[in-house]
Amino acid sequence: MARTLITVPRTAKRDEIIEIRALVQHSMETGYRRSSDGDLLPRDLIRRFTCRFVPRVAANSNAASTAGDLIFAATFHAAIAANPYLSFNLRATTSGTLVFSWEGDNGLAQTETVSLLIA
Amino acid sequence: MQPSTQALQKDDTQNPAMLWVKDGEALWNKPEGAAAKSCASCHGEISRMKSVATRYPAYSSTQRKVINLSQQVNLCRVTQQQASQWPADHESLLGLEAAIAKESRGLPISPPTQRQLADAQKHGEALFNQRVGQVDLSCRDCHETLAGKKLGGNVIPQGHATGYPIYRLEWQSVGSLQRRLRGCMTAVRAEPYTHGAKELIDLEAYLAKRAAGMKLESPGVRP
């Protein structure tokens, strides 16, 4: 399990633009480097990062998608530094949950969730 | 240090070393070894480690030698937890060290007054001033005489070890002061001392004396 450090304000005002920061511990091994023994180090990259927003379902609502809306996505390649850090903005309209996921080589699939409350 | 590197260090939400600190804080409460004790079993909350990192390296009366913080952590592992030692620069060891050092952030580096430590500092100072390697440079040549000038585009720092363990952008990971010292020795084409060697501990002890009074800023970020 890769360790992550996600920064989202706990609460925000309606229509406020909030900054979201996501840092993940990952070696981002390019596949071009060699070890001290001369062996090629196998490639190990994060391939894709997505952040989705799942609005909190109102009790009387029946039209809510569980997958949520994609608010940010990034495709990673070799030559992106280890422990990649991303920051992006979101206009907060309703309370809900932010779902962060990192996918990559060697079956990497990590998901973290953070809730956001609109005051 | 560039303003961008300083900004990375100052902001805990951006500082990549905080990932190691989080690892260390989790390890603090995790029971380990045959004794199934965690660090917290003896020491309590990690916040009680405040100011501990400012005094290392220090003389250990049980070991009868000067030891640094990572050796103290390993000592606790062996004697208290009855677990195996971590090798030098092991991820968990660095994490625990970073988490402990973070508790002393902003406090002045204050080596204790001990006769044995004074001997180590003296020996360390001699090593600091000793020219080594094919390039024939001493620590002092670069980090005092030429400090502030440029070496291949980088400013030569004064060599105050105030942020260890550091996240070094070149390493793309967290590393110890000994790793840094060994890197310098390789760069001047000298044979580096092995991890944990008395010479490296003595150098660390002298660097702590030299930086005494400066604020600890662990976990640091360096280029």
C-alpha cells in the first residue's frame, strides 16, 4: 500500500474555490535505470490519477450516480519525479465525498476518500 | 537553498518527507519483536519525544560509546522490543527517525556536555579539517572557505546539518546524514567510511557542535 497525503479543507462555503492537494509515495521507476549490479530495474509507474466527486445523496432524491463526476485526471509517464504531487482546484457546490485513485504497474490500484462539507 | 526548495520544506502538505513521517508515526504505535512492545509502550505519545533529536549524537553509558539517533532507535529495537536491527537507511528506520526529529522542529540544536562526547567532537573536527581523496579536499575547504560560491550551478552550503533526515530531490527519497557524508566522500574520490563507523559518528558529533543553537528543521528538503 502506498502512503498518501491528501489535503482538502474540511468545510467550505458554497461556490468557494478550494485547493486540493494529493501527494503519493511511489518510486516512479522509469525502466531505463540500472542497479549497482548492472541489472535493468523493472519499470514501475503510476499510469493514471483520477479524482471524482460524489455528491451526498439527498433523502428524497433518486437520481444520484455512485461513480460521481470526474473533476480531475492525469496521465503519468516515465520522467515524472518519484512521490508525485498534484494540486488542483474545485468549485464547491454541494457536500459530498472526494474519491482519489491512483492506478499503475504491478497492479497498483489505490483509492482514498475524503469528505467535504459545505457550510 | 532556492526559495522553491524552502517553500517545499515549509509546507507540510507538499513536503514529500511527510510521507515518511506518517510511516514513522504509525510505527511508533505498532508492537514489534518478541516482546510485542511498541515505542509508545515505554515512551508514551510521540509528542513526548520533543527536544530529543536536538541532543544526538550523545554518549550512551550502556553502550560506552557515542551513538546517533538511528543507533538509539536500533538499540531500543534490540534491547526493549527484542526485534532484529534495521540496516542503515532502512525505510522504517528513516521514518521513525523523521517522526521523532519532527517533534523537535524549531528547537535549538543542543549537544549535551559529556567528556566522551567532547572527545568525539574533537576527533570529528580533525576529520572535518583533514584533506581526503584524489581530489584532495577537506570538508572545511568547501563548506567554510568556499561556502556561498558555486559548484556546478549549485550554491555550496555551509554544511550545517539542521534538517536530517532529509528528503533530497536528487535521491528522490529520504536519507540520513551518514548517506550525505558518504556521498561527499565519494565525490572527492575518497573511500567512504562504512555506515555506523566511528569516524562518521564523530563527524556527526562535530557537525552538531558546529551547528549548536541553530534551529532544527527536520524533516528538511534539500536539492
